[in-house]
Amino acid sequence: MKLKIIPKSEQDLSKFFLLIFPISLTLSLSIQFLRDAYFSFSNLLPNNQIFNYGFLDKLYNQTMFGLTISISLMLIFSYLFSKSIGRLLTFFPLIFLTSIGIVSIEFLDVILNFVPNVKSNSLGNSTALIILKIAALSGLFLFASINLLAKKEAVIFHSAQFIFGGLLYYLISLLIVNKNQVVFSDVLLTNTFYTSTHIYVTLSLIFLAIIHFLMTKTFNSILFSRTLASISFWGFLFLVPWSTAKFYYGSVLPNWLENVSIYLSFSILIPLLAFVVNYLKTIATRDSENSNEVLLKLVNFATFIFIFTNLLNIVSGFENLLPILGLTNFVNLISQGYLASMFFAIIALSYYLIPKLFGREVTFKPLDNFAISGLKIGYILLLLNNLFIGINSGYIWNAGANTGNPTIYGEGFNLAWSLIGINYSLSTFISLILFISSTFFFLSLLKAITSGNVTKVEEMVASNE
Amino acid sequence: MSDLINKVAELLKAPASLVQRSAEARAAASGSSVDDVLNSWLGGENITTSTPKEEAPVEEVVETVEEVKEEAPVEEVVETVEEVKEEAPVEEVVETVEELVKIKEERALTFVLSVIFVGLFTYFFGFLTTGNQATALVEESLNNTVEISNEAYIGAQIYSELNCQSCHTQNVRALIPDTQNGKVLRNKYASEAVLNNIGNIRLGPDLSTNATREPTNNKQWLTRYLNDATSVNREIPHPKYNFLNEQDMNYLVTYLLSLGEINE
């Protein structure tokens, strides 16, 4: 395995991000497991300033939604962006510095949690580093724009469009979280637009960038329609940022914003259908004999989770459901759904890239299959569990409102807890499955890179040398 | 052929006569027919990659071009111009090619600007304008500031650092399920420490009116519950905060007991 300290090309840089992605994922999932354990079993575990639910939840937000997402974005930017525009990146040394800078700042943000007197907000950004993050990301966005303009090509491959959109919305989410909050509704607005831009849009666009690449390249398929791909791109770019305000239905947000959010949530069906038709028609033209079935299953699974998540986002726009679903785990469920779809797309991309970048074949032996199956089962259980908790706690908050004496706490909540308590305990075990599976995924990648069979192309290169 | 010319002219937003002259020059240079050249342009295919034998549906051709790793359309076009030199009037072809390149540059620019426009529209119209509307509403109302004691303020900071807002909201919605939680909050001005604690997800009860309800309006009960929740309720898990020193615990309890007043 050859790794250069200072990468000379996009492929060298991709190698670095490809290696640190599973580490970051495993770290995030280990914190998720600890956090869930401290929720359900806090009485059995030692509590201190670090090992308590509140701190671990903040740390989880930073590692998962800060560090891991930034690594995912930089991985696809470093590999797919240049592939998509069909040329080497202009200003590569500066792109290398800014992309490494963004990931380093996110990492530093996680570390700063352990430094006393440095405060970070509940969304996972410390005030000390937010300006640096914005500066680095602005730089990268500028270089991406220059590269797109330098392409001088009327039609660019769709992955580049999705990546470009993802970079912009990551930047916008940081601008949103950096704004001062002076009145009550500012907090709700920040939470609304941060969640939609940072999680919903950025993750959707990362997912779509990878899938549009994989569904044509990996399976030798022909993209069914460029128009449908464009509809997906512009649809998700324009509609999804508005879709989270509906979850604050009845709060002090302006009514027009809540109504716009509801209608635009329904409209997500248009880009979603465009994507689904394009995906199915494209995959149908694949070269069945030479297609890697494991990768195909991974891509199909990622797409299934993505469609399921978007359907939940659309369905939750019904006015009758909003009082039940708002402020519950249902909102977390949608974030987790977008995360899961992106993870499976990246896992598929990782297995696709190992032969390309490291010249080693992935044989999909028991270790690899165990990791993939574990992650699939874990995420299906996680999503279903959160769906159950979200809907039931919402219903019981309704029932609880009419139960007992309104001046006495707990009667409604006791009712809710008796129904969903077991599911919170279950969350801990689901998180454990995910943590173990992601560890195996990391080991599977390492094993393939270090001791996998050398690919035929690599052998030919060696014999020529 | 005239239909093809018109379609290409429409696609490139160039005059039909210019497209025809350019296509004839290209056909002469590459040895293919004018129709083939026009068809290749219609599919967005790179000019030099079109050959009569490689006819394929439009999407397929486009896809093939995309998958070429190192594309350099501009240089290729310039090479073609050099090849054409002897067979067509140089100035005319160069003019045509420059125009095509200019159109392509404009399209990339349009794409970049359009994406930035959508992003800025979301940020300015959705986020900033709405925030300004809310602030303007507060300015118009009377009694629009939140008064809070110094002890409660420190308690609010501790509440935020412990991330209590990850499970508890202080957000009473104008909806029937929330009627037992107290009054709907107004858009008051408040310090950052207080605002941080509003919360997103309601895993535990809403705490907007914590101080006006039993048993959480009792200081001793609250202190005992925060130190070890199982000592008062075995069924519901709540993190232990027995690692807080006595002073910090007092600040936190003072803040929680002020929540009925703050959130009126």
C-alpha cells in the first residue's frame, strides 16, 4: 500500500479520504452506542463530565454530522469531481490544502469538546472555529467554481453538479449556524435551516453524485435521461431546504414559512420520481454478465433507503400528522435515513475504488459480507425503531395532554414511556450492531488494501516495469 | 437537412447560416457528411469524436463522451481548425469555433451562477428575511425582554453545557397536544444562554412551565431527582448529574425553578 504524505494528484488525495472514512464512521457509531447506553442504562454506568448522555450526544453530533460528513464530501470531491468534469483539477495544491483543512477543523472541533471553557452549540459547532470553517469551505467552493468554468464544456457529467451543490449547501449551513440569535424564533429558524441544508440537502446531493456515477460506470449502463437527472438535481436543490420548517408546525415561526414548507415537501415527489425512473431505466441496461452483484445490491439498498426516507419526508407534510410527528424521533429518523443512504453509497464506492486506487481486488469473503449484512440489518432496525418511537411518542403526547391534572408533571409522560421505553433500550443494541459492523467494514477495507489479490492491470504494469 | 440546421441553430443559439457554413467546413475536414456533423452536434457530442460509423442514440453518444477521462474539448477543436485550414476559409471557421466555445463557457457560467442563486435565495429569503420579520414583530410589542437573575443565568449556561436541550424542549406550540404545557411563547428578546435551551426534540417533558407544576416546583425534590432519578422514579431513566458540585447544582436548580417566569 503506497500512501504519499503530500498527494500529487486527485487519486492520491482520494486514497487518504477513503482510508479515514471508515475510521470516522466507526468512531461516530461507537459514540452513538455509548450515548444510547447512557440513555437507557445510566444508572448502571459511571457518570462524569464526559460519560453522560448530554455530552455524548453533543460529541456524536460533531463526529457524525461534522467530521464524517465533511470526510464524505471531500472523498467524493477529490475523486468524482475531476472524473466528472473530465480533466485534472486546476489549483490542485490549493484544493488539497483546503480539503485537508476542512476535515482538520472539523476534527479539531471534536477535540475542543474536551477543553474546558470552549463552548459549542448543540448543533456541533464551536464558536472558536466556525469562521475558519467558513473560510476554508469558501475557498474550496471558489476553486470548484473555477474548475467548472475552466471546463468550457456545455454539458458536464451530473456527479459534478451534485457535488457542487453539496459544497454550496454545506457552506450555507455554516453561515446559518454562525448567525446571532436574539429572539426565540431565531433558534427555531437556525435549527430548521441548518438541519435541512447541512443534513437533508448535502447528504442527498452526495448520495445522488455517487449513485449517478456508480449506476453508469460500475454496471456499464447508459444513463437513461439527462433531463430526468437535471430535474432531480434542481428539484432537490430548491425544494428540500424548505422541508424541515413543517416540523415546527404550531411554533412561533411565520405561518407562511410553515405552509410553504408543507407544499414544497409534497413537491419533493417530482425530483424523487425523476430519480427513480432514471435509476430503474438505467440499471435495466446494465451488462449483467460483468456486473458486480455485491455492489449492485449495495447500490440498490442505498437507493431503497433514500426513496423510503424521502417518502417519509413527503408523507409527514400532511397537516393532520404534523402535531404528532413534530418534535419527536421522527425528525431524527429522516436525518438517519439520509445518513444511511449516503453511507451505503460510499461503502459501494469504497469497494469500487479499492481495485482502481490500490490495485487490489475485493473478493467479498465472510468478513466483507458480515460487515455489509450487519450494517444493512442495523440500519433497517434503527430506522424502523425510530419510526415506531416517533409515531408512538407523538400519539401519546396527544393522549397525555388530556390525561390527569395539568399542574402535575409526568402523567402523560409515564404513559408515553410505558409504550416506547423498550424501544429506547433496543436502540442501544442496534447501535452496538452498527458499531461492530462498521469496525468489520474498516477491517475489510484494510484487509483488501493490504493483502487482497493484485488486479490484472496492476500485474501488467509490474511486468512492464 | 434544413431541419437539422434549424435544430442545431436553436440548440446553440447561433444563426442558421453560420451553423450551415460551419458544418460544411467540418464535414469537409473530417471526411463525413454534413448530416453526420449536424447530428453529432445535436447530441452534444464532441466535434472531433463524430464519425459516420459510430451512429448511436443521442444519450448513448453523450454518455460515451462523458466517460472519456481526459477531455480537452477546446484544444481538440483548435486542432480541428488547423486541419481545416487548407480546405475552408480560415477566418470563417475560426470565427465559428470561437463562437461555439463562447456559448459553452456561457453555459458553465450560467450553471454556476444558477446554483449560487438558488443557494443565496434560500439563505436570504428563507432564513434571513424570516428572521428579520420575527425581530420586527418583537420590536413592535410591549414588554419584550426577558429578565433573569444572575444565578439563573449561570444555571442556564450549565443547562446548555449539559445539553439538557437534546431531550427537553421549552417550546409550547399553538396546538392541542401542547395545551397542558403552558402558554405559547412570544418572540421575546433573550440572552444567548436562555435561547440555546429551547431544544428540538421532546424525548422528555417540555420544561417551559417547570416551576409552576408539581413536583418539579419543589427545590429538594428537583435536586434529589437530578442527583439520582431512580430515587424518586424507577421507571423513567434520567441521566445522573451527581458529578456536579453543590454550587453548580444550585445554579441549575435555580434556573429550572425560574422557568415558569421566563417563559410566560
